[in-house]
Amino acid sequence: MTIRRPDPHNTPPAQVDLTWRAPKHGMAQVHLWAKTGHVAGLEAWQAAGGDLDLPWTHPDHSQSDGSTPLLFAVADTQSAAMDWLLRQPINVQAVNGRGRNALHLIAHRFKQGDRPEVDLAHLIAAGVHLNAQENEHGRDRDGDSTEGFTPLLAELNRERLNSAQKVWRTEHIRQLVLAGADLMVEAKHGFSVENFLGETALTEYQQLRESFARAQVRLGTLTAASTASSRKRMRS
């Protein structure tokens, strides 16, 4: 009689198995829980001493690309799982076998359809590298070639988007630019921000970032003046 292991999607926390790997694709429970947004499972994995940066590797599965739980959560738009992981001492700079970090995956996830958004701002605030370039050679799980894009170039390269996705892309580009994404970077075949946007739009984004930086300086000055004034009143 064959005893089947419990389904990792439904395994109660008490049944965490750090050594179990799915026979078909080699994913551990932590990968499956990140993909499905099962925060309780992630908590149980951590409590059992499991590695929250465990890479997905399987010698007989061509698509196993070293993705960590964070990358799975982002790629499958699991906001709660992503936010929980970002609060843990994990490697937020993790990349998969194509050299893509969590910000790159934001730009590639729409192939899965219109599902709830993960918050790009949370990844930026966590310090995920804005200007990391994916590998220039190879293909991703969907067969698309990698071009050495940064997260910003990956966002600009999105195609065949519906109206809602176009709005999200515009907002993501704005956030990346204001956070300090490199506007002059070039990828394979000379792909650049100017190629995608044109010279006029590139200049507008540069001006937007400069205006934002000046506003931040003014805000800092006003905050410092307000704090000094408050302290002065307290001493009076």
C-alpha cells in the first residue's frame, strides 16, 4: 500500500516537512506556500527552522530556475505573502536563473492575466536593486529571450496590455523614475529608455525627477524648521 504525502497546499503547520520536495517539479512546501499566498504556511516553515531564501532547484526539471519564495510570491502576485516575506530577514536582492529580481518580475507577471497587484512601492522601500540587469542571454520560463533589461526597461517593454494594465505600467514607470532608476542605461541591441519613450518623454521624466528631488529638499528644510521651532517653544 502506498502512503501518499499530504498535499503541500493543505498541509497544516504541524505537518511542515523541510525535506519534502514535489516529485514532479522539485518545489518545497515554502515555494508552494509563497505561490499560493499561504502566509500561515510560511510562518510555520520559519518556525520549524526552514530557509526563507531556499532556491528552487531540480536536476531533472528544466524550468527550475533558482527562484526564492519572494520571487514566487511576486511572480504570482501574492501581496500578503510578499509583504510578510519583506518583513523577515531575507535576501531581497535574490535573482532567478535569468538574473531577474523581484522588480523585474513585476513587469513580466501580466502573462498570467489581470490578478491583484503586488505593491511595487513595497519592493522599492525594501531596497530591491533598481538598476540590476537581467542576463543578456537565455530564455525565461515562457520561452522569451532575456535582453539585459533593468526593471525600468522591462516595464517599458511591455506589449499587448489592456487599458487597466497600461495605467499600472505608467504608475510603475513613474515610481521607478522617482526612486532613482537609471534613465541612461543601455541593454542588449542598444535598447534604452530613449528608444522606448523618445527624447521628449525622456526629458520630461528627467524634469519630473529633478522637481521631485527639489520638493524633497524643501520638505526636509520645512520639517527641520518646524522641529526646531517646536523645541524652542518647549524650552520657553
